[in-house]
Amino acid sequence: MTVPKNPHAATLLNLMLLLLTFTSLSAQRITRTINTDWKFHRGNLSYPQQLADTSLWDNVTIPHSWNTHDVNDDQPGYYRGDGWYTKTLILPANWKNKEIYLDFEGANQQTEVYMNGKKIARHTGGYTGFHVNIGKYANFTEGINELSIKVNNVFNADVPPLSADFTFFGGLYRDVHLTALEKIHFSMGDHGSKSIFVTTPEVTAAKAKVKLRGLISNNSGTAEKLLISCTINYKGKLIATQNKTVKAGLEEPFEISLPEIKNPELWLPDSPALYTITTTIKHAQGGTVLDQMTMPLGFRWFKFDAGKGFFLNGKPLKLIGASRHQDYKDMANAVPDQLAVRDVELLKEMGGNFLRVAHYPQDQSVLEACDRMGILCSVEIPIVNAITESEPFSANSKTMQLEMIKQNFNHPSVIIWAYMNEVLLRLPSFGNDTVRREIYLKNVAQLARELEALTRKTDPSRYTMIPNHGNFNLYNRVGLTKIPMLVGWNLYQGWYSGKLQGFADFLDMHHKLLPEKPLLVTEYGADADSRIQSNQPLRFDKSIEYALNYHQFYLKAMLDRPFVAAGMAWNLADFSSEERMETDPHINNKGLLTIDRKPKDTYYFYQANLLTQPFLKIGMGNRKVISGIANANNTVPQTVRVYSNQPLVALLANGKNIGTKPSSGGVATFTLDFKAGLNTLQATTNTNGHMLTDIYPIQAKLVPQQLNNTEIPFEAINVSMGDTRYFTEELSKQVWLPEQPYVKGSWGYTGGTRFAMADTMRLSFGSSKAISGTHLDPIYQTQRTGIENFKADVPPGEYEVILHFAELQAKVQPQALAYDLGSVATIKEEFKERSFDVEINGNTIMQGIGSNLVAANAFSFKTPVHVTENTGITVNFLPVKGTTILNGIQIRRIY
Ligand code: GCB
Ligand code: CA
């Protein structure tokens, strides 16, 4: 029955429906979270003996992870082991005749559930949900139940992921729900799903067909005649309804086809019309509602074309967006729903229309937000880098794939199921045994074929995809470009290796060699440490400027090629990867947002290119302070970028007109002379008679070229030796300048060379090692080797000098890093003994520096210097053995 067009009849129907729900409130499923009042113990214990005294356990609230802090300290590694959660669960006596379940949204990665002294369930895999029937073990008489959960995040060769560039945080990190059901209900037994699967076998602008499959559990002991009714609602109005009677045994599958819907409102990014479909179970003879469930429903159809890209509802749509990891600064993966939703909003506010949910299924709140906001998605299971050739590994992978598909089946936002990210990146070492290597590759292809077949069978309405890394020939030879319906490429030309142009060439090569295979750029990105800025951006310098160049090139190359269906920046936000080192240890800095979701310039760049509503924003890397060496006018020239989708942008500084520039590719670039102190930048653009304005106040700290300059009295300098970049400390507003050679009247070094690791394929200077004992890693990572002296011709006064040293060469050779897509093990350590003395203005301050240094550990000291007429400050480095070094120097005037 479809709703008659007569509005009165429709209202009557709504009224009937309302009455229906009203009369049935008593029975239905009851479900609520049980996130509060848990006790937590990190470590293993014997159950139940050691539960007797939990007085020393922590009080915690779920979502919870035990790795919020140890992933960010100087100690390599983080706790991977058992964690125990326990609480008292009060169950009302009148639940005795109900079915009681726990519904876990996710716990990483092996979970065991214990109740009242017994182990009752276990689940493997950290990124999908699961249900546990606790009714049989519960005590309803007193109603007091002991519930304990053991979670474990140790490496397990049979459980994906094996290795990956993200942290495997342990814990009960997503919501836990308690659910009470009637004896007859939608099954809780199908892979943690809701056991309702909605499809739209036919959708056009004129009409849509909706089909629903489901599974009912009947634990009443007798077969029952049941009435299942389905209603489709849109904006509070009943659109269609259909009933069906079934005789239900223990587990009863059913199928319902709903009446055709005329002129459906379509679901698309600009107007994601969201319908709902509610399914209700009652006894056929009437009575209360036994169970009821509501699912989202969107009407859209889509296709990928290898030549022309993606089409939604018959119209071409370039998919541009980002991937998301689920962690957040200092919270690990235990992030409240509100922040997950905020991430989707940030993607939408950027102008993105696609989210790659990578590298694992995420919280339901993410896909719900995508449904509401019109963001298309792909979701994948966490097979990353490699597989284990074992039956349990394959079985776990398939279970994960099924859980992912079934738990997320009804989200209209999802259009792709994926599996195996860069699975040929870390081939196990088979030495010279090429035969064995080929067997491994065959096993990978075999698992891919099995996952592919399973996915197509479970959900024929969506596409399948494998995201590969840039080794085209290998993936193609192994067959991973042929098995899935779509091929994703994670490409980093101009980052891990090669030049930016290599990206464009790769796209054209795919198109030429695989003309039938739709192509998605599933990853591309460059590290951008928001504290680092460079006037001569270089590959791997981590500067905001290099990342901007990179994204400018990549976005254009993708937009220029209609056959590129999609581009997903890696990553929406910076994320934790405990093994990572470099300027911001333990963090992958490829985010368009920082790990606490502050926009970087690259985010504004996408806004300027993707948003249709007028957009204008001054970038400046979100810095509140800049610094530099003053020119003859006592100002510091600096680049100012204004991001806008409007053709012309005007810039004012301190009320003075600086000029008008065209914005090209979303960016208008100005050079501005900053005066000392506060500078107020104002950008404006005229859009259809309306002025759009952005104001950016920023402090400039000027360092005089001649230190006795009376107009800019010398206050302080911070110099990163062996460096060409600027580094800003946000809290103290200190800016570190690149080194410069000494000239009379000014400051700088004499002698030595800029430190570089031998054979590195990365940055041409400095080291990528994380430095212990400091947050100034980038300062210590660069170094002037063989320095003779550092002079600053400061005027007379009382000063403080801080010297920073770190030995950058280790005695032992390094191991390859799991995430390095470029230069594996090309770094060679060339440790040499050294010993030198430091003398300031003729006084020896320290002798024998060198033997006290531990590789990659910060060593520094602060010393007062009294400067009289004309002496300035001279720091001499006097070699005793080997060469001298200096990594950073700070000179500050006290009086
Ligand atoms: C990749 C991986 C991703 C990494 C990224 C990177 O190709 O798929 O997990 O985080 O590169 O930043 O290196
Ligand atoms: Ca340095």
C-alpha cells in the first residue's frame, strides 16, 4: 500500500501509526549504554580470585584506552597486553523473561567477557562490534551481577592488522550497550549486525524500489505466527508501508518488498535526502510490539567509469575528500561520538564529498554523520602491509569483512567495501628463495579472491576496492589490479621518493595500461609540521609550504584528468603512529588538520578550491608570531597567502592598502613588510557586491641585522644550527631562525658544514631520529659540524646563552621502519668519537663534550654572560678529538 495523495488520508495514516507506537511502548527493546562506573586494571590477573579487591584499580569511563600517554613518550613502544574492566551490573527482576545482551561497538583487539565468575564469550578483531548473550548467566533474583571484560592488544599473527603506520591502542574504546529484548526479536546472531538489510534494487528520479531482508529469533519455545510491518518515512511523513505474516521458528529469515515510491527525493552531497525505514514485529493476532528497528534509507544510484570517472544519480561527480583515523590528541582511540561527528563536519566544511574510512571500520556515528551530510564513503578491513599465510588469518579476515559489511550495510553513504591496504609493501623476507616468495604472492592473491567473492555475494549493490602502493608492476602481476572492481592507488611521488610530476605520469600510465579499470587516488599527502616554515621548501622538510606545493600539484593533476574518479588526501587530521620519528615523534603529520583539529594552510587550500559559497581566509600557518632579520627599513618581509575562491583579493596591513592580486588555484600570494610588534592583516574580496573580510592579527619579532641597532633593541635570538627552516614554539612564542654565517656587527657561525646523514633519500640535511629529553626535536635534529665559533655582536649588558647538542650518529645501524615507503634502510650510521671544549668570551664553560653525549639524546646548558663595551659574545668550540658540533643556540638579554 502506498500513501494516497489525498492529504487527509495521509494524516489519518500518520495518526494511526502514532496510536500504534503509543499502545506498544511497554514491550519493545530497551537499550542503553553502560559506559560509566567501571574499574580498570592494566595487566593480567587470575579471574575471578583477583577481583576480590579492586580498591587499587582506576575508576574509568568508557570510551577508554590504556595507551593515551605511553604512545607519546621517549620510550620506544607502548603497553600491549591485558587490560581488565569490571563493574557491577544491576538487572531488574522483571527482566528475567527477557533476552539480555551486551552490545560492544569495538574493543581492541581480543576481548573476553566474564560474568559472575564464568567466561562467557570472546571476540577477535579491534574494529567491529559484537553481541554477547548474558541472560543465561545473569542473576535476576538479587539483580546484582559481576561483569568483567578482558581486552588484549598484543600482536597476534592471525589477526589483522600485523603492522601499520598507526598505533594499535588497546582498550574498551567504543560504547558498550545493555539491551533487553522480548523472546521474539530481530536476531542478535548475525555478525554483530542488526539483522535487517535494506536495498534499493531500482532507483531513478521517477521511482524507487525498496527491499528489506531480515532475520527474526524466536526463543519462546513454540513456532509463532508473526506480523512484520515496514514503514518508510520522510521528514515525519509516512511514505509507504507493507505488512507480512510469517510463521517463525527459532531463526526465521524474511523478505519484504515495499510498494514503489514515486519521484523519490534523491540523496546527494548538496541535498542528502534521508528517509527512514522502520520494521516492527508483533504477534499476528495483535498485541504489543515485540521488536522494532529503524534504519536510514537514501535513494541514489551510482557508477564508476574507467574513462569518465564517477557518476551519482546519472551526473558526473568528482569525489574529493580525505581519509580519517579515529584517534585524537591525548585521547588515543577512545574518542566520544561528538568528536567523531565533528571530524565529518570538518570534512564537509572543507568542501569534501568523500570519506575513506581507513584503515578499519569506525564508530557508527561516523557513517551516520556521512548519511546526514551527504558524504560518500568507502570502508575497509585492517589488512595492512602484509598477510599471514594461515587458515586462522584468512578466517579472521573474512569474519571482519562480513562484520563490516553487515554492521554498516544500511548506510546510504557507503558505496565501496575495501580490503588489503598496500598488502605488498612488507613482503616477509624469503632471502634468495624466489620460489617461496612467489608462493606468498599467490597466497595473497588467493585471499584477495576469497574476500572479493565473499563481498560480492554479501552485498552485490556496492563496489569493491583494493588500495595499493605505487609499485604498479608488482600489484598488476600478482593480480590485485584485476580482482576488485576498483583500483585504489596510494601515491607519494614527490614525498617518499621522486618528483611531483611522477604522480601525473603514474595516473596516465594506469589509464594507458588498465583502460578498463576505474582508478581512485586513495592516498596522497606530505608531512606538514605546523611549527615548521620554510622560504625554500624542500621535500621532507616538513614545512607547511612544501605540503602546500604538493597538494597544489596533486589536486590539479586529478582535476585535469576525468578518468581519475576520486582523490582522498592522506589524512584529514594528524594521527598517532607510535613508531614514527622525525620532527614530531609518534605523529604522522600528513593531516590537513592538526591532531587537535586546527586547520593547516592545506585545509584552507581545499576550502578555496572546493567550496562553492564565497570563501576567504588568511593562512600564515595559524602562527601567532613570526620572526626574521630586519631589513634596512626595520621591517621583515614575509609571504602572506590568502586562500579564496574569488578572483581578486585585496590585502591591507595595519590599515594600509598593500595591493590586489588574482587568486590562482585558490591562492593569492603577497609579500608583506612586517613591522615590529602587532601587525593586523586584513584581506577582502568583493563577491556580487558583498565584501568578504578576514582579519588576522600577528606579532612580529624583529632581529636586527646589526645588533647595536638602536631602533630595534636586541632582545633575543634562537638559532637552529644546520637548518634552513623556521620553527615556532606556540606556547612561549619563540621563533627559531635558520643559521647564517657571521658578518661583523651581526651574528652567526664561522666554520663547519651542515650535518647530513650519508645516503639518505630524505631531507638533504639533518637527521630523522626522534630526540629524547626535549620537545625541540627539529632543533636537535639539525647540526653544524666542525663549527669554530658562534659570534653575536650584542651591545653591553647581562645575557644568558643556552647551547644545545645532540649526537646524531648512532653506534649501531638502524632498522627499516614499517611506514617508510621510500628509502628503506638507506641510512647509514657513521659514528665517530668526538671531544671538544666550549669557551665563552675566553672562559672555559665545559670541557670534553662528546663522550657525555648519548646518540639522539638532548644535552644542553644555560650560562650567564656579562658583556662589556665592544666584546659581544663569542662562543668558541675547541676540538680535542674529532669534530665539534652545535645543534642550537639561544641568546637572550636579561638586562
Ligand atoms: C601509506 C599508508 C598509510 C600511511 C601513509 C604514510 O601509504 O597506507 O597507512 O600512514 O602511507 O603517511 O606514510
Ligand atoms: Ca639545529
